[in-house]
Amino acid sequence: MLAFWGVVTIVMLFILVIGKKTSPVIALILIPVITGILAGFWKELPSLIGTGLLNIAPTGLMFVFAILFFGILMDAGTFDPIIDRLLAFAGNDPLKISIATAILAMLIHLDGSGAVTFLIAVPAMTPVYDRMKMSRLTLASIVALSAGTMNILPWGGPTLRASTSLNIPVTELFNPILIPVLVGLTCVLVIAYYFGLQERKNINFSGTEKHQTNQPKVSEKKELARPKLFWLNVLFVLVTISCMIFNLAPPHIVFMIAFAIALLINYPKVSEQKARIDAHAKEAMLMASILFAAGCFTGILKGTGMTEAMAGEVVNLIPEQVGRQIPLITGIFAMPASLLFDPDSFYFGILPLLSTSAEYFQASGLEVGRAAILGQMTTGFAVSPLTGSTFLLIGLAGVELGEHQKKTIPWAFLITLIMVFVAILIGAISV
């Protein structure tokens, strides 16, 4: 009977969230509460929800302070000189322009926000592409692949959701696949290089063109810029990320301290500090609310035993040889799954079931999570019709969704497969 109520919970989540009948926050809270009561656990619900919230607290804190930290550095113009140099490097060569586009999108996506990446990168590069008569589809594709691969970062939405859903530290999930992710980012640059060669042929580039690109400045709020603190801020970013990757302190502690120092150094006045926090609070709290709502969802499903009951039923249907390969199968289908499942439905509904089922076959549930974030709403998020960021991207670039998907999906799928292969080679995913 528990398996039945678990299936009802997940199906209702799909119907309400994917069908846009309600917000993910409401669905993640009310659906498991209702099914938990119907399953006879109404007395236990407060403690189950409390346990779920305690488990999610570090991840939620990490996301809030990571967004604030990178937001402060963006406001201070930390990345503007790098971006300006990239645009100067690109010049009038389609090959260099394509590579610069990829690096630009990767840098901007350090804050983990697809919308911010698209709002900055696409308008900055569109005049360059238009004057060089390069395809805007190429622009959209490169930005999508760059942001998608960067979305695997520990403070990215998919990785945070996976960490929350499986109740494991984000560093245990991400650190073993750091090398595959770096390989994936290298693949993006190689693909951008290939696109650049194609654009050279399409416009009959000879290397003698004298177009004036007049790239716009990325940062329009010059009063917020702190150019004298550029090197200090860059060093601070490197130290912060290193502390997290090398487990010198828990990620949420690292970002809390880093945010406080960055804010104090760049904006010492109290009024400035308040304004900068207010500017990024909406984005930070929106995702944080989803994560804490997910704590309620996973707390009830796991605490009542629904997840294990569903996994037990799935185990009876899956051949043993197939069950042992659930991590590999998840990695292969992770990117295409972005076209079918929104991130909340997949990571809070499907992933726990896959992970628990894998453990029944003596496979690693943790490795299922690693495999999932190599594609599901990472490389696949900027081509998925289930996320608003995709429509923002194609709207800014002025391209059709179908054409964008046709050009980008094969490359996004290839990047995921390469990362999965590398993860297998280094032992991050077992076969």
C-alpha cells in the first residue's frame, strides 16, 4: 500500500508541476502532506517534515549565499575586464568570436543562473554576430552548451536538487566528477571552434575584413563597479572555490564567510550593502523556497517508507543485469530526460526511486545522482521546453525553438556521453 501512495504522490507532482497547474513550492509541500495523511501517518508528519528540513538546511544555505556572493562580484564588475578582453580578442574572426562566446557564457554562468547568463551574453554578442553576418543559431547553441555544462557546478540548481533528494553532501556528489566536467567544458570549446570554422566558410571569411563591432559594455551600472579591487576579487573567487573543492570547510560555511567578506570589501557602506542584498534576494529566495519545500517532500516520502516500497516493486520488474547498470543507464538517458521532466519532478520524484532501486542491486545510489547531473537539466536545460530559460534564450537570440533544438541537442547529448565515459574511466561511475 505504501508503494501505491508513493506512486500517487509522484504522479500528482508530475501532473501539477509539468502541467503548470500550481507552483513547484506548493506541490512539493501539499501533495506529500495529503498523501501522508491518507496513508495513515498524520501523527508522524511534523517530525518527518522537520527531519527533511534539517537535512536540506545546509544545501539551502549554500545556494542562498552562493547566489549573493557571485551577485556581489558581478555588481562590482569583477568579470567585466575579462569579458572586454574576450571581445577584443574575438575581433572580426568568426572562429575567435565563437570561442569568445563560449568562454563568456561560462564566466557569466558562475552564478548558476541561466536567465542572467542569457540576458548578459546574448545581447552582448548579438551585434557582433549580426555585423559579421554570422548565424544567430550558432550564438544560441554555443551559449546553451556553455551554460548547460556549467550548470553542473555544486551551486547549480540540478546538483543542489540531487544533493537534497539523496540527502548527501554536495561535495560528495560533485568532486568525483570534476574531471569529467572539465572535459565537458573543453568539449564545448572544441564544438565552438568547429562552429567558428563553419561560420568562416558561410561568410567567406578572408581575414581582411575591417568591421567595427563596437561591442557594448556588459555592465551598465558603472557606479557599482570596483575596478581597483579586480585582482583581489579574482583571487577571492579562486580561494573560495578551492576551499569548497578541497573540503577545507562545508560549502555553506565557505559561501557564508565569502559573501560577508566580499560585501564588506566592495560595498563598505551599510546602505550599499542593503541595496546589493535586496538586488539579489528575489533570485536567491525563489530557489531556496523550492529546496526547503523539497525537504518536506523527501522527508515524508523517505520517512514513511514510500520510496523504499516503490523501489521494492521496481526491483521485481527489472532484470538483475539491468539493475546493476542503473547508474550507466541514468547517465545515458539523463540529457534526453530534460525534454520530458522538469528538474523538480525528476530530481525529487524519479531520482530517489532510481537511487534506491540501484542499491537493491548492489549498485551505488550516489553514482546514480552523479550520472543524472551530467545531463538532466544541465546540458539539457537550455533546449528543454519545460524551462522558461530556454524561451528567454531563443527570444533574445531571435531564433525558433525547433531550429535551436535541432542544432543543439545532438551536441548536448554528445557532451553528456563523453562526460559519462570519462566518469567511468576514472571510477566516479561504476559499470
